[in-house]
Amino acid sequence: MAAAPFDATIARQYGSALLKRGETAAALKHLSAAAQIGDSSEILRYNLGLAHFQAGDYAAAVSH
């Protein structure tokens, strides 16, 4: 069964995996997509904040 291309959970999980690998820019892309699709989980907000922090965008990090 193929996954839906805009599934928020998959985007969040993939973004989280990228973040763990140190691929911050790619992680931000997928985590932001998950947020836009409608994921509002605590895990997503934490990982978005962490990704923004690692990217040096401290103001965005604080907002998550």
C-alpha cells in the first residue's frame, strides 16, 4: 500500500529522522510540511523548534 504523498505523520517522521542525521535544512522542509498539513503534535513542535535552533533561527525556535 503506497503512502499518501501529503500524509502529515509520514512527513513528521521523515523530518525527525533527517534531523537526527544532522540534515537540518531537509528536516525543516519536511517538518514544516507536516505542520502545514495539519500536524500539531508535541513531537512536531519540539522537533521544529530544535531544527530552527540548529539552523540558527532562534526566534523561530522559541515560537515552537
